[in-house]
Amino acid sequence: MTDTLTRDAIAQKIKRLEYRNLAFIDGQFVPARSGKTFPTLNPATGEVLTEVAACGSEDVDLAVQAARRAFNAGVWSGLAPAERKAIMKRFADLIDEHRLELAILESLEAGKPIGECFNVDIPDTANTIRWNAETADKLYDAVAPTAPDVVATVRREPLGVVGAVLPWNFPAMMVGWKLGPALVTGNCVVVKPAQLTSLSTLRIAELGHKAGIPAGVLNVVPGLGSTAGQAIGMHPDVDLIAFTGSTAVGRRFLEYSAATNLKRVALELGGKNPQVVMPDVSDLKTVASNVLASAFWNMGENCSAGSRLVVHRSIKDALLDEMLVQLEADWKTGDPLDPELRLGALIQKDHMDKVLGFIDRAKAAGLTLLTGGERILEETGGYFVAPTIFDEVPRDAEIAREEIFGPVLAVIPFDTEEEAIAIANDTCYGLAASLWSDDISTVHRMSKAIRAGTVSVNCFSEGDITTPFGGYKQSGFGGRDKSVYAHEHYTELKTTWIKLA
Ligand code: NDP
């Protein structure tokens, strides 16, 4: 890995940056059949970066046909697992080699801080591909415990064609989370990135092809959800939808499936995640820095953001005082390409207005605004919102219940453990939670009682590639991302029952 993250290196790389802005179908960059394009913007300036091919159902159909041809020909699923592993490891290496370029694409298009893109998002993407690659020749199928006159094998086989429909908040990471398990299990894939963030995905697909992934195995159809996204959801020859995004659109994919070929649907959806702080914690400084990071990392545009701080009344004020000091010192908002800053722009004007709407209604309802609560840096033309904390938020307030997907933290005090658990679980979501306590019994009791796919204790985290990620209740459906558990929904179980003579 030769890239380093300096202002000079960023400036040099931007000068030479070339956008891949066409669809990637059957191993080639091609315009949309209609010739239509849509602009993609830099949310930190409001300027258009480039025009991207706007794929419609015709293009989706071509991509699905290419994927099906590749699947049927066995150019990928028919390889020895060790060969798939080698190609995917080269793919991961190429992502690492292009780390700075990909980080810049992420930062420019999504307004994300370049330091996070460079140090977290792109390495995570490469690591996910590499980790999955390593599983190719290490996982065994099963032989069933049948009677002696029968041999029955239970094998995992690829589904065929996977449609991956993705969000804008972690464009490269989400591609990695879907491609890793989909490809290693032998599937062919058609990816639709979010219309706001196509550029890194298109470049990643090109790198995959360069690494040796055969034509047709990995296709990208940029476009709008209502056209390209729906066309993938309704396509009769797609076997699985792997989706990350809002709960509302996730529901649509279940409807598409029901209306067409009963394709499998795996959904990673929203969250309204609690961070529960018990009164026995001794190190408030550490708790404060983690609570801030959980709430504001990626500007709160994170399905697992800890957007509800459920804190014991006896330590609430001390914790908030410490948080405000750290917020002022460590959480500066500004140019996403500045490697020193931790907060960039929100994804687009409409989304910023939605976030400001939540803030305005909370103010109008008389909630206590501790800090932030406004648009900032308007003179840049970018969509920046100050990190915002409301104190003494009632459980039923809008900002305590709705996923805001912005830098807004609702502080909800409690008096008893039972109340803390009730508040934590008082949501239609169940994606992630954090729990802070120095007492091991409290940790065991409460982490069991909190209904969420991941409960992080004395930290905030989505786990790593070895652990499954996904949600209870309306945060998820049909499978988990990451770890070997992710392989389950990308494969069918095949029983072969052999009666011996
Ligand atoms: P959406 O659910 O709206 O979009 C996710 C993907 O689905 C995008 O590729 C989108 O395309 C596509 N899509 C949109 N409408 C349809 C449709 N009718 N049929 C098929 N595909 C469709 O999420 P957004 O990214 O717009 O974010 C909206 C909200 O979703 C956020 O505010 C947040 O609450 C939640 N969210 C949750 C995420 C998570 O990780 N769990 C991640 C991102 C968002 P297009 O880009 O063209 O709209």
C-alpha cells in the first residue's frame, strides 16, 4: 500500500481523477440504452461532478442476461474454490492499491470525511473481499447421519443471479459486504448503487474485472431507484435481492418478490439505536468519547448510529458536560477533503432539509437544545448541519422515535434498570445497541434483554468481519451481512440422497 493521506497527495490525485460514469455490463463500460444521464453532485459544494448513465429496465435486463449467461457457462461458479479465492484476493489487493483514489471518490460524492474513507471505508471494503475469499476453500459441506444403506450429502450451491441495491452512506463498504459473500459462493451479481453515489462502485467493478473476475459476473447499473432499482426487484431472472437502505423501500422489495418470481430477499434496514449508560460506570471520559462517535460518526448517516442516549439520571449532567467539552475539541465540521476533520457534509439538500425539519419541530415542541441545531457553513454551498444534542427528550417525542439519519442525538434519562430496558426496546427497530456498565452481572442481564442484532458492551461497534450484522424487528429481514452467516442467504441447500445397492 503506497498511498498516504496528505493534503498534497489528495490534490495530486484529484488532478488526475477520471470518473467512470457509464454502466458496467458484461465486462464493458456502456452508456444507458436510452442515452439518458443524471448529474452526480459534490454535497460539500453543490457542484456537479459528472453525468452518470441513467439505466432503465432495458439496461437492467441486459445486465441480468449477462449475469445469467456467465452463471450458466460456469465461468465463475464452475471454478475450483481455490481459483475463485485467488482472483478475489487480487481484487482486494487492487482495492488497497487504489485506496486514495477510491477514498477521494467516496468523499467527493458522499460528503464523507476523507480520513474516514481512507482509514475505514476502503480498507474495510478490501478486507471484506479478502476475508470472504479466504473462506472459499476452507468451508466444508455435510454428510447427513442416515441409515447405512444411504449416503446423503447436504451441499451449498450458489443461487445464480444476485441483485444488490445499495444506499449512499457507505457506498464502497456496502458493495464489499454484498460482493464478498455473493462472489465467493459462486453467484453472478448486478449492482445498483444509490443514484447519489455511483462513482466508487463503478471503479471497484472495473478493478474486479482487472483482477480476473470474468465478464458478466459483476455488473453495475447506475440509475434511479424508481427505474433501475424497481427493474431489478421485478426481474423474473434475479434469484436474490440483497438490499441495504430504508425500511420503506425494503418493504417494496418484498412486494416485488411476491408479485414476480418469489426471489429471495435479504434486507438491512434502518435503526433507532440506544446507547444505555448505567450509573456504575467509572470512566465518563471514555463513555463520552464513544457516545459522541456512535451518534455523530459519518454525520449520523449510519443505520447503526446511536441516536438515543439512554442515561441514568444520577450521571446524566456530568456525562453531558464531558461530551460538550469533547464535542467542541474533537468534532469539527468542514471540507470533507480536509484529513484533519471528522465531520463533512450531509448527502444532499433534500436530506439536509429533512434533518433540519426534525430539529425545527423538536425546538418548536419546547425540547431542550444543548448544542447545534442549525445549518452551518452555508457560504460554501454545501449541506452542513452542526452536531446537535437535545436533553430531557420524552420517549414518545418524534426525535426519540424516528430514524433521522443525521447528526442529532436525543438524551433520555432513566431511573431504574427496568425502565432503561423498556426505553431501549421501545422502537420498531432492533439493529444495534451500546451498553455501558462496569458490573459484569448487569452486562449479562441487560445485553440479553436488549432486542438488537448487535449489542456492544463498553464500546460502540458493528463488530468486525467475523461477526454477523443485521437487525431484529423492522431493521432486517432474510439474512445477515458479514461473517460466514452471510453465505447462508446467497446459497441454496442441495440434498443428494443416494440409495446404496
Ligand atoms: P432508500 O431506501 O431510499 O434507497 C436505497 C436504495 O434503494 C437506493 O439504491 C435507491 O435508489 C433504491 N430505491 C429507492 N426507491 C426504490 C424503489 N421504489 N424500488 C427499488 N429501489 C429503490 O434509502 P436512501 O439511501 O435514499 O436513504 C433514505 C433513508 O433510508 C435514510 O434517511 C435512512 O433512514 C435509511 N437508510 C438506511 C441505511 C442502512 O444502512 N440501513 C442506509 C441508507 C439509508 P435511489 O438512490 O435512486 O433512491
